[in-house]
Amino acid sequence: MEFTCIRNYTAAPGVGAVQINRPAALNALNLQTMTEIVEAFAACDADSDIRCILLHGNEKAFAAGADVKEMSGAGAVEMLERDQFARWERIRQTKKPVIAAVSGFALGGGCELAMLCDMIVASETAQFGQPEINIGVMPGAGGTQRLTRAVGKALAMELVLTGRMLSAREALRAGLVNRVVPVETYLYEAAALAREVASKAPVAARLAKESVLKSFGTSLESGLEFERKNFYMLFATDDQKEGMSAFVEKRKPKWTGK
Ligand code: HXC
């Protein structure tokens, strides 16, 4: 069996790169690919040398959606039994920060997968969209929820109901992506951002990620409480002592992740 997802642990120090690799199908996400992404993420999460994960496709496509050919003949019960969203849930539970480097198509499940990541670096050629309406369905992996939270109701409705694609520039203006960079350097730029995140105190990064994500599913009151507890918890880490001592002593901190 050929792998449809490639792991590269040497993309940059502390960065685990995961590449979706089904170029002939514009990286359409079939069950095998999703399983391999989940496994690659789990391996990165378990590896203490990796502190940030970088997910990318190729210049032409991040991913053009879930694999339509794999889904087209399925009935509702079969879809339910496939339980494909369990894989998405596993990705959502990734502890380490994840950066998506998006070039070309990020459509349907591809857009949803990018939105599942914590930050998006887009090449100038990136195109985002939820075109499921054009094939008689609707987004199923968070498209109606995360896109709406990211870009607001008006634009989310337009994209979901017309299926039109959003250019990288529009995505930047709408707040869907962190930055837009030339296609020639998009992977390098995304790796540089991942490397910067990887250079921070790992436990603080993990709890900070958890706290930001918490804001999407909770009231302000319980979100603040969650944040405060995580903040206090960091005072139990060596890295807090090291980080604050280093600041006072005017030197660079050395993180141990403890
Ligand atoms: C399966 C796909 C695919 C997909 C492209 N391909 N997208 N196969 N699933 N989502 C395959 C094509 O069949 C073709 O293979 C090859 O990739 C190249 O695609 P072309 O269409 O020839 O390329 P192009 O003319 O450049 O058009 C690019 C495109 C178009 C605009 C992105 O491929 C397209 O509209 N794709 C579908 C996009 C989409 O509807 N995505 C949402 C899917 S539903 P062959 O072998 O025929 O040459 C979804 C639901 C998510 O994501 C729910 C949660 C999991």
C-alpha cells in the first residue's frame, strides 16, 4: 500500500512536517489519507523533540476536499458506520500547535482541515471554499461552524450557499488566514513560523493553545476561569522559573518542557 501522507521530522528544528500526498487527486482526503494524517499527528504529539506541527500539501493543492469518489455511492448508514469524523476529532485533539501551509485548492474538507489547524499561512495562489453545495451536500467537518466563527455570518453564508472560492487575499482580509506569501516561499515561511512557535516553552504553548480554543465553546466566564487555571498551572513548571529568571538576568531562556 502506498502512503498518501509523508512525515518529515527535519523540516526545521522542533518542527514535524506532515505532507498530504495524493497529487493525482489534488490531495483529496480519503479514509486512508485521513488515517495517515491522524497517525502522523499522534507520532508528532508523542515525540518530545517536536514542538510544532506543520501540515501542507503541494503547490497545486492543500486538499480539494473529502474524496468524492469514495463517498458518492455511500448511504447515510454506511457513512455513519465509517465514522470518518472520529479521525477529524483526533486531529482536533492534537496537543501541539499546528500550522497549515496552504497553496492552491483548500476546498470542502480541505478548507475544514486547514481551519482545524491553529494558524494558516497561505500562498498567493491559495483558494479556499466550501463547494459541497455544488455536489448536493453541505460541509460536514466543521465548515459551517469554524468558517462562520472565522469570517462572520455574511461571508460564511455566501461561501457555503454559493460554493464560490475565496482568494488568498480575500481570506486574509476576512481573518481566515494569518498571512499571504509568495508561492515560491510559502513552505519556507510556514516552516519559519512553526520554528518560532517551536522555540517557545512547550507546556505554555500547549496550555495557551487549549485556552484559545476553549473560547470557541464556552461562555466568557468559564473561559476566563479555564485560562486562569492554566496560567496558575504554569507556575508549577521549571520553564516558568527559567523564563522569568532569564528575563531578569537578561539572557536567553533554555526550555526543558518540564
Ligand atoms: C476526489 C478529486 C477531488 C475530490 C479533485 N479530484 N477533487 N477526486 N475527490 N474532492 C480529482 C479529479 O477527479 C481528477 O481526477 C483530479 O483530481 C484532477 O481534478 P480536475 O477536476 O481535473 O482538476 P481541475 O480541472 O483543475 O479542477 C480543480 C477543482 C475540481 C476545481 C478543485 O477538481 C473540483 O471541483 N474538485 C471537487 C471539489 C469539491 O467539491 N470538494 C468538496 C468535496 S465534499 P481524474 O482521475 O478524474 O483525472 C467534502 C465534504 C467534506 O469535502 C465533509 C467532511 C469530511
